[in-house]
Amino acid sequence: MSDVVDRFMRYCAVASQSDPLSADVVPSTVCQFDIARMVADDLRELGAEDVSVSEHAYVIAHWPASEGCEDLPTLGFCCHIDTAWQTYGDVVRPQLKRYEGGRMTIGVGRDGKEVFVSPETNECLEHMVGWDLVCSDGTSLLGGDDKAGVALVVSLLARLKENPALPHPRLAVSFVPDEEIGHGAALLDIDEFGASFGYTIDGGPLGECSYETFNAAEAKVRAKGLSVHTGTAKGTMINASEAIFKFHALVPPQERPEFTEGYDGFYYLERIEGNCEEALADYIIRDHDAAKVEARKETMRRAVEFVNQTYGQEVLTIEIHDQYRNLADVVCKPEYRHLIDNAREAFASVGTEMECVPMRGGTDGSQLSFRGFACANLSACYYNAHGVREFVPVPELEAMLDMLQELVALYARPQGAAE
């Protein structure tokens, strides 16, 4: 088993889901410290410099430049250590399975039903016959998002240690908590990190590069009702849950995630609960165009006003908060064009044509690029993220490590950082 595969499976076995209901605490779950400390110990064992774990589970370290590259700008890499909260993530039992074609059973889920992947669920499997895949046992997600990225960065440093002659500038690496609940790199100490450009490693299949993300906001709609005995409710009862339903009916149904793709934005009802007296609904708003996000906010405000008018009083209230911005506003500036050009050349070196994908989500780069660390997002090689069918193909993971070796070599040339 190669170093990167071994590290990846070891990291996946450490449960580290974030928790959206504890988002006011960083990290939102204590278990994220477990993976943070494991990664930090691995970095120290490799000989990384300035290894630290903050009180909020942020890991930062540096790797010295190869001979002759000491005066070049520091290149940064960032990954997140938490895993998605939408499905089971504890206990995680990673396994290697050889894909022989057709339908491959991963295991049996917690509901007793077969968990499988097939070309019907993933067309990409048609070219993976004979490949080893890392997956869970079907009872949990795997955590390739983003522990594959974490393993890739740590394994890159291991390779540089084994081969000191490989050219590279000084490297800064960071591993952050709570990305899956929208917090991510918000508390990363940019000065301590010490890089002004680089990459997040948190994308999908080999060859993906994203320098466009959504602009994002969240909306919290609350309803206050009036409970009355149903037998005498006429003209008096105000059902808070019904008020939420009325609001939701005014949100454009064709602009939901299941009906959109590419550059289409959407409204997404993320969570709903309630009774007659109180109800709440949490939405996220997404669009690559910042002006369209503002228009979506206004649509939701007007829907609240309309429902309140039908009741003749304030039953609904809405709070809207911005979450992150489209990193293209920074990365597409001429001074950062090298991030895209060098990534394309590095992918070509491993026989892969880079595909620029407008990301239908955000990365840590969506925050970092506006805080002084301009960064595009590269493949971590996971498929079916956030679910029990998640898998990572070993050949892609190993090829991505080769790509990163070539990428840091490109930044060992002065023109790599100056173009």
C-alpha cells in the first residue's frame, strides 16, 4: 500500500464530523481535535517546521525550500479536517475493494440494506475496472471530503523529505475545522500561515480545478403563532407551521438544487421544524452572480411581507446573513493567473487534461482569497461525497500526489510566481 493510501485510510478512521447546531463554538465538535493532533504529530515526525495546533483545532506548519529556492515566495496549501454532518460519520471503517465492473457492493447500511456503486450511479466507474477503490463499509460516509486532501498534502511533504533534491519553494500548510458548516478557515491566522497564494485541495475527480464558487448567504425564517383548541379555533388560531408553508410556496420552486446545474443559482430549504405556536425554516441562497444573490434575498423578504399581510400582523420574521463570496473575484486577477496556468501544466504532466469547473458550493478559498491568501481549488479525488457511497480511486489519489510534486516544482522557477 502506498504512503498516501495508508495515510488516507488512517485519517478516515478518525471520526471528525462537524455539527451545524454547535456552530457558535470552534471547533463545533471535540473529536476534530483528534484528527488535528494526529496530523500535527505526522508533520512533526516528518520534520516540518513551526507545527502548531491552535485552541480552535487549526493546524499550521511549514516546509523549508529546496536549495536555491529560498528567496522565492511561499506557496500555501489548505485542507479541512472535518467531515460532512448529513449522514453517519462515526464509526468509520475504511476498506480497499477491487472494482471488477458492474455493480459493486460496499457493504450493508445501518438500515440493513445493501450499499453499492455501479455505472448507473456513477458513469465514471466504466473506466475504473480493475482499480482499487477506498470506501467505507456502508454504515457511514468515508470522509474523502476532505481527508483525501489532508493525506495528499502530508504525503507530499513525506515525498520531499525522501527526495531532498526535488525542487520546491518554501511551503505553508494548514488544516482547518468546520468547513462543512460554513466556518472553515475564518479563524486561520494568515500572518502565521505566511503564504499569499496557493491552493485548497478539496475538489472532486482527478483533473478538476475550480476558481469560481458560489456567493452564499443563509436565511432563517421564524414564525410565531397562536395556539387555540381546535374545536374553537375559527378566526383565532394562527398556525406557525402553516405560515412557514405559505412562505415556502412563494419561493420559486424551479430554482431549487434538484432543478439546477452549472451557473444556475438556487434556494435550498435546509431544515424545517415546528408546531402551531412556533416554527422555523433555515434556507441557504447560492449564485455565482453577486447581484443575483441580492435579488434572491429581496425575493425572500418580499415573501415574508406578503405572508404577514395575509395575516394582518407580523407572524414571520427573517434574518439573512452572508456566508462567503465567489473566489473568482480575486483569483481571476492577472497577478494570480499563474495559479491556473501552473495547475494546468502540472495536471498535464500526469496525463490528465485539467477541467475548470464552476464550483456549485464554496471552499475555504472562498474566505481566504478575500483575506490575503488567493487560492484556487484542486482535486482531492473523491466521488459521492457526503454519503455512504463515497469512494476514492487509488490510481487517481496516487496520480494527484505526482501532480502536486510537479506543481511545487513549477513554483521553484521564478517565473512561476511572477506570471
